[in-house]
Amino acid sequence: MTCTSGLIGCTRFIREAPDQFRDGNGIFDGFLLGFATSLELYMALRVIIGFASMSVAVVSFVLVVELVSGRYRTVVGILNILPVAISYVLAAGIAYFTRDWRLMQFIITIPGAMLLSIWYWLPESPRWLLAKGRIDELKLIIDRAAKTNGFRLSEGYEKTLASPDQDSAEEVVSIFDLFRMKFLRTTLVMLVVWFGIVLIYFGITLHLSNLGGDIYLNTVLAGSVESIAICLSIVVVLKLGLRVNLFLYMVVAGISCIVMNFVPDGNLWVIITLAMIVKCAVGACNAIIPTFTAYQYPTTMRNLGVGAGNFAAGIALIIVPYLWLLEHTDQYLPITVMGVFSIIGGLSLIVLKDKLSQKHRQRQRSGSGSVSGSVVTRSTDDETR
């Protein structure tokens, strides 16, 4: 059920609906979950929390990358996933000291309540408001940002904000727009890549207890390695671009999975080392893929693109627990399947463009050289604006 919230969370209605309600709903149900007395009630609350949390995750990511521009968008987009890696370390510590799932549920729900305090000051995306022709609201946000940063705007700057025609501003995009000829190839590739990344990411994460050693130590180690990989990936991405890094990380993760099948029995630390390499590489992929996806779509379709990716990720999440049942057929089959899907996802990126690369930016600038730089246009492609 959670995978569908990736698409539902990117619709026009959900984007404009109060995020306070969704976050508050998840917090309320999170506390109720700690009092669940039956499996049916537990699963029902989990479904509701899944819808709420995924909707907030998709919309929040798109919002933060649209509030900044240039290389800061890449930095913020990648750092957006860093708290996930840190939470693995914290969750292992909480589980070690509590040893009770109800108490742990209460503890991990408390931080979510802190989000409610920031929604009042959180602005809507200026790019989205511009694309929708809501110039008055856009001006208020720009004035507020300029005042906060001590920047003085020229008088009448709002006249340079080109307002779109009424029909374009009121045009509502739908999920089916992702599969139009213009975006079909991009959407299909993104579905394959998201599926491959999440399949291997959670396939390894949920299998840490079967690698040997202490499960708490393994989780802390995996979360720490992933955190370091995410931070280092920012530097590398700014140098080489998103697509090259995503390709290399997915291929390395896939090959490492396959190599694990050839490690002789008794070499526990070799297995754990390879697993950490996979976790490191796929953790960086997990941080890069939302930003890469956001760059592939215009502003009005960005929520849809990222949401569709999360839908594919949700399907992978459903498959992961059953994937390990293939061990009964062949003990090497699950890890091989994950490795193959990761390599396929990496190779499929070859057909897409990296809109963060310097070559692409140069081509875009040369193609739009005749457009005056003093006017902010309505173009929903942020690279040509």
C-alpha cells in the first residue's frame, strides 16, 4: 500500500493540501501504534502511516530542491537522504537499550512532532508558484527571502516575472503525462533505476542479521558507512555529475553482490566488507537518485516524476522479503538477482542526459543565448530559465 502513496503524494491536491495534517496524522497514528493489541490493528495503522510519511517525503524533497538553485540544489538534494542513514545508527542504539518494540515506537515517533513547528515558516516553492502564475504569492516569498538575507531588490522587480497565460497556469498535469512520448523513455528508465536501487538497498539492509556477527553492530556500521558515502558523494557529484556517479555506484554495488557468492565459507569479515561496500555504494545511489530524477522533469511534473520513482521503489520493497525465500531454491540466487538488477539499472542510465553536467549546461546556454537574461521567464525547465 505504501508504494501507491508515492504517486498519490505528488498530485496537485496533495501538494496544495496542508502538510501539517499529513505530518500530524502520521504522528497521531504512530503513538496509537504503540498501543496496538492485534495484528489487524497494527497493519491498518502501518498502512495509514505509510501513506502519510511517503506523501510528506516526496513533497518535502521536491520543495527543498526548488527553494535553492545551482549547485546548492544538488547539495541539498543529496543531503536530504542523510538523516535516513543517521536514523539507522540511532535506531540500532534505541533498539539495543529498549528491547521493547512498543517503547521504541513511542521514542521514534517523538521527533516527527518537531516537524509541526516549522510548517508555519516554510514557504511554497517559488518555481512552482511562477509556473502556476501566482505572482502575488511569489513576490511575498521573494521579499521575505531578500529581507532575511539582507539583500536589496530593485524597485519594480516583480515586473520582470513573466506571468504565464491563463490556460497554461490552470493546466493540470496527470500521471499519464509521464508516459507521453516526450517523457516516456525518461520515465521507464527512472522506474527501472529506482526499482534496482531499492531492491538492493533494502535487500542488504534487511539481511544484515544473516551476514553473521552482532546485528546491532552491523546496523551501526552500515549506517555509518552510508552516512560517509552520502557526504563524499556530494564532492564527487559536483565534479563528475549525477549520471556518471549513479552509473558507477550501481555497477559497483551489483558486482560486489555477485562477488559475495564466490567467497569461501568461514570468511565472515570478507562477506561483511563486501556488504559494507554494497551498502556504501547503494547508499550514495539512494541519495543521488531523487535529485537526478528531479532534474529530468520540468517544475510542474517534478512531483509526479519523483512520485513515480517512489512507486517503483514501493514495489521493490514488497518483493524484498519474498526475494530471500529464493534461498530455499539456491542459496546464491537472492544476492545474484539483486546484483543483476543493480547492474541493469546502471546500464540503463546511458540513454539519459545528465542535466547537471557542464557540457549540457553549455549547450543549454548556447541554445538560449538570444533570450534576454533580465527577464525571468515561465519556462518550467530550470536549466533554461
